[in-house]
Amino acid sequence: MRGCLYNQPSMKTLSLQSGSNGNSIYVEANGVRLLFDAGISGRCAERRLAEHGRDIRDVDALLISHDHRDHVRCAGVYQRKYGLPLYITPKTRAAAEKWHSLGDLHDVRYFRSGDTLRFGRVAVHTVPTPHDAADGVVFIVECEGKRLAILTDLGHPFAGLRRILMSVHAAYLECNYDPE
């Protein structure tokens, strides 16, 4: 994939957008296609994936890290328009719904912080974060011995962060500064 930030035979990634106005990361590993966070419009995600020869309708799952608008605001659209199953913690969904409606969701698959999710031969480990969000997590994607960390809005370094960073081959570390 041209423009990939991490491009190995067993795992390819693409940052669709990172910033205060929206975040989304695409990961493809062993035939499994995952989207992490839905802070950008479906149209924008669809266009950016198409620029790299990928179709959003082929994505196997959408995973949400936490309830902040720049990570979750379009999750309902992704599900309704593209049929993506939504993976989210119950607390994250409840907190997100307080600030903005996700709309009618029909395929929600809840997980608990600390769970490992399986998609074929791809494992996604979830690790709790000390962020000012309800039940936020970081993701560690593992496939064929390769490990990728997706760390968004950590808040501050936490116990185990160094161990996570030392255990992965690549990491997305999304940081935004808010002067207020």
C-alpha cells in the first residue's frame, strides 16, 4: 500500500487522519481489515481508503478507543452506511451517547478493557488508559509475531507503557495539545 506508515508482509497500516478534528487508523493483517476510531466522516474515510486501493465496505470491524468526539462521532454512520460491526466498551458507549448520539446501532459487540479480541489469526489486545475518558483503551494488534500499538489520548504515561512500547515493532502515538 503506497503511503503506509507500517508496511510489512504480515501487517500494513494507514493513518486516515490524526488530529483534534478527527482520528482513524486502518490496519490490514493476514486478510483481516480493521478500523480503529471513527472521528472522520464516512465519506472521508471511504475516499482515503480508495486512494490506497481499499474499500471501506471490506473492513471487518470498527474498534473505538474512547468516548471523545474526535474518536467516536461517526461510528454510527460507519455501521449504518457500511455495515461495520462496532466494538466498544459499554462505558465508552454510554459516555459517548451523553455528548452526541451515535444513532440507531444494530451490530454492537461489547468488550471489557483488558480483553483480547480475535479476528481470525489477528489478536487485538485492549489495555486500559489513565485518560479523562470513560473506560479508554489502547490497542495492541498482533499477527504472525508482529505487534503494533495504537495509543491515542493517553493523558499521561502509565504503569506498563514502557513495557508495551518495548514489546511492539511499531506504534501510533496520537497526541493533541489543548491549551485549555
